[in-house]
Amino acid sequence: RTENTKEDTVTETPAATRGSRRSGGGKPAGNVFSRFFAAMGLFIRQVIDELRKVVRPTWPELVRYTAVVFVFVLIIMALVGAFDFAFHHLVKFVLDSGE
């Protein structure tokens, strides 16, 4: 008796059946230009489908997210400035101590 596992079963996704570039005979379907424009059309349709899924933030959410990013950038700038100041004076102390 053999057991079927997920690895044993292979299912074909709708994308694999629709987007197949080869026809039944194993030869490429259409010439290079028709395949190119077909691929571009598919790409544009997929982009439009994905854009329909986008959820835009409300005005209060947008203001809140912008404020969070602004505060985060200010904190990182302060940390980098503090490290720069500290390392500058540390290097200056080490190099000037020999004189």
C-alpha cells in the first residue's frame, strides 16, 4: 500500500494553464512580436488586478504614519550625529595625545 503525501500529488494552477507559451505541438505559439504583445497585455491586466486590491489609508492614518516616519528619521539623525560627534572627539584625542 502506498501513501499519498503532498509531495506525491501535483496540481496545476490556473496561472500555469492560462500563461502557457507553448501550444499542443511543442512549438512556440505565434511569432516573437505577438508573444511579446500578449505578454505585455497579461502584465498590464495583472497590474490592474493588483491595483484593485490596494487599500488607501484614511486621512488620519496618513497623518499618523507620516508623523511616525518623521519622528523615526529625527531619532536616527540624532543618533548618527551623536556617534559622529563622539568618534570625532575620540579620534582627535587619540591622534593629538602623542604631541
